[in-house]
Amino acid sequence: MQHTPKGLRLHIGLFGRRNVGKSSLLNAITRQEVSIVSETPGTTTDPVEKPMELLPLGPVLWIDTAGLDDEGLLGQKRIEKTRRILDRIDVGLLVVESDRWTPWEEEILQELQRRRRPVLVVFNKVDRSPPSAQVQRRLREEGVPFVETIASQGQGILEVREALIRMAPEDFLHPPPLVADLTPPGELAVLVTPIDLEAPKGRLILPQVQVIRDVLDGEAYCLVVKERDLPQALHRLNRPPALVVTDSQALEHVAASTPESVPLTTFSILMARQKGDLPLLAAATAAIDRLRPGDRVLVAEACSHHPIGDDIGRVKIPRWLSQYVGGPLHFQTVQGHDFPADLSPYRLVVHCGACMFTRREMLTRLLRGQQSGTPISNYGMTIAHCLGLADRVLRPFPEALAAYNSQRQSPPASRHRAGRFVSSVSPNAPDRLNHAEDVSPSVSGDYDGSR
């Protein structure tokens, strides 16, 4: 709790062939022996992560990857891990051994450009030979910045830092709001936070902590209560709160206790708005109505927690969805950065709030869903839909509510082809993505983050 979470750090990936000096560069930038440096190719076998402060950007996470020209069976597995890093990063550093520009460098540069990631080319070991004038000219013509370094001697490191500061994405410098725009200065937000078996001992879960901080940063007030204390807490206020935010699994109880005139939403939906594209996620939630018994559903969690007996992603959401559909569905669960490249076998993906991810990684997953024609919903919105409360929790977000209702009200033929989901909302979404027995829930904590 004393360190900035990974999901709020700028993720910077180091890519390149084996033995080009990626590890030496990372050690020089961080001023620590983070990665093992050796003349033996392939020393870095798995991605190495190093959090640090890079002023004036603030908290960043460096990810040193295995060489992309690795060989053999294990080498291919390392390459696959490296390619997954491309889904996570906000900025890429392509490290080149000075005058050796090969198809490997070309492939990574093009992949980063396809993903619209800012990329800095670092010509390392320039004491041995200068970089190709032809390659430099081509990079200038394409607007790709580059610097020259001798990482082992610390030369050029200041230039790398300065270039990174200039390249930081706008959505990192000015991230989407979490809740501050919904609670004006001087107004009150009531936060309903159940304390249960999955709640971390001595603290709150990450989304709850982040909402409290965002309310305070917006010069508003917050009142934190358990679900059973909400009616009395509201009764003691001399005027209604600007917003009530609840754990998704307490939604039914909280909705019954909160006057219709008071805006209501969930922590999970707030996280979905900040980390992803809320209108796109809301529209996808309407696809739940088209599920049929026997369909395949993927449940994706950003963190790798140890599930308890009545786990939200493995037990409760599958139970609610199966009850809503009227028959058993086939569920598969993935955790952390494991996520299928092909989503087409699934009729629906239900994703957690992604508090442990960067916005970039979540947007990449949403884009993958669009490419596969597979709707990606969210824990909080899925629960609200099954309870018949989606309209209410989306009311504070008019664009998302309109997207949700348009998908529910339009004829099925205009929404999907051959049973696959096709979004008819958020026409600018691809641009945003490139720059998601008893039906009454028992409260056991909305697991949207690190407990």
C-alpha cells in the first residue's frame, strides 16, 4: 500500500535481439543492477520488471524482455512471452546494436507502429561503429525518434530519459476520471464497502482505495459504510449525496436502500470507465440476452488471487449467468496476462474491472474482442444486467446508457451476424482503443483487484 500500483504506472518495454545491450541499458537508466549482464546471448530468459520514479513523469514500470531472435523450443516460449508484453506497454524502446538493422528490428518497429505505440530506437554500442546513415534517414522521414548510447558506460542515458518524457502518451499524463467528475467539490459520495472473507486483512481492496483518493483529489467528501449500515447513514444526512458507489455483489441491497433520485453505480463500473471504453462495454453487456444454454463464456481476471469457495469469477457470475439464461453455460477462467489470442470460440467475455492493468492493456483486449466479433462485458455490468439494474447503474453515464439501450432495443439482425456480436455504437471506438438456485447475490466482496 506504500507503492504506486502497476496499473497506474507508465509501462515501458525494452525490445531487441539477443545481446544488443537491453539489460545494460535498463541498469544504466535505473542506476541499479536490475538485469543480469553477460556477453552470452540469451541471458535474459523471462521479462524482468523494475518499478521506479522517472521525473517529471512519475511512476513507471520498466519491462526488459528476452531477445526476439531466441532459438529452440524454450526460445519460442520466451518469444511468446515477449510478444505478450506488446499488449501491456505504453511506450516501446527498440534497442539496436548500432549498425546492425535486421529483419528482427524491422518486425518489432512495424508491430509497435501497428499498435500505435510510441517507439524510441536506441542505437547502442556506438563506440564500435556508427548507426547506418540510411536507417537514420528513414527513421527521420517516418518521424521515429532515435538516440545513440553506450549503455555499459552510461553515455546517452540522459537523452533516453528526455526522449521518453516527450513521448509519454496523453492518456497517461491526463488519464480519464475515476469519480471526481461525478462528485463536485464540496459534495458527498457514499461508498458501500462490504467486509468479508475475501477482503484483505487490515485494508480495503484497490478500487475502493482509488475511489476514496479520487474523491478527495476532487475536493469532495466521502462516507464509507458497510452495506447493512447504508439506510441509517443516508437517514442521518441533511441532504442527499451526489453519488452512491457500491460493491457489485451488494448491488441489489444497496439499490433497494438508495432513493431513485440519488445516482448509483459500482466500483467495477467506475474502473471499467477509467481503464477501458464504457459505452463499448455497456453495449456488449446487452449480448447476454442472446446467450443460450451450452454457449462458451470466458471469465478474465487481471490479478492472480487464490479463489475461495464462493469466488466471484468462478462461482457467482457463472451461477447468475446460467440462471439468467435458463440453463448451464460452459465457462473458462483466465488470470493475469493470460488471454486468448482468438476469442471467436466464445459467445461472451466477462472481464473484471482491471484495476491491476494499464488502460492500454485493457483497450487492447477490447480491440481484440471487436476483431473477433466477441462481446466483452464487465463484472459489475454483468451482475447489474442479471439483476435488472443495468439501467440504474449506467444512469450517471448517459453515453454508456444509450449504447446499452440501443443494443437491447434494436432488432437482433442489426446487432449480430450468424450469432456474433457487431457493435453499432461508439463509432470512434477503434480510434479510442488504439490510442473491457438464488439469483440474489450474497455479499462476499467485488474482487476487482489485489486483495
